[in-house]
Amino acid sequence: MKAKVVVTTNKNGDKIAGHAGHVRYFKIYEIDQNEGLTGSKLIKVDKEHTLHNLLHNPDINPDEHEVLTGQILLTGSIGMGAIQKLAMLGVRAYIVEEKNPDEAVEKLIAGTLRAVDPRTIQHSHHHHHHDHKDHDCDGHHH
């Protein structure tokens, strides 16, 4: 079985980003059940193609957007509404505590990646990010 894993990242592609809806950088991984990781690339989307905008567009064609053609999305934070909309498009979204995208995908392949239940952190979604000095949202201000 082959799968495409999409990870929200910073502009360097070396750190998993939160606020999945507003992220403009994604690292796309191709994985194979037998071979493991078979390739990866970093992409940047324009503002019209952020997840937030895509998921609020009633005329969306998921096949036209590489981020939505993945089977799995790994991110630092995402709301329940977005998780449900992605699920309807065939994408399973997971919130992970892992910071390094390469390591997260390796753990996913190995079956050791821990996902966070979004319902347990949703109540603090708008508060817990402001304390972190290293939080990078590509200039997105809160």
C-alpha cells in the first residue's frame, strides 16, 4: 500500500507548524508499506489555497490541490470542523506533538507516532500559542 502524508511546516520544512488552516508550507511525503519513505518535497501554497480557504470553498475540487490528495495530514493544531471536513474528503488529520516532520513520518511508518485527541485541547486553542517565542505562523498575527 502506498500513501501520501502531508505535514504542515515552517518555510524551511524542518519544523511542524500549528494553525493548519493558515499554513502556507507543506512537506509532502510518499510512503510505501514495504519500502518505507520513498520521497518528500516541500511546497508553498498561495493564500487562496490555504486549508482554511479551501475548506470554506463550496466549489472545491480536491483533486486539484496537492494538499487534499494526501491520505494523512499531520499538524501541530487544527480545529474539529477542519478535521471533519478533511475526513469527508478522504484525508485523516492528526495533531501531533512531534516537532520534526521527518521524525514524525518515520514514527508514523513505524507505528509509534502519538496523536493528540483534538477534543482535549480545543478549549485552550486560542490561548496556548501566545506564550511560545518560537511560534512561527509565516507572519500570521494573532
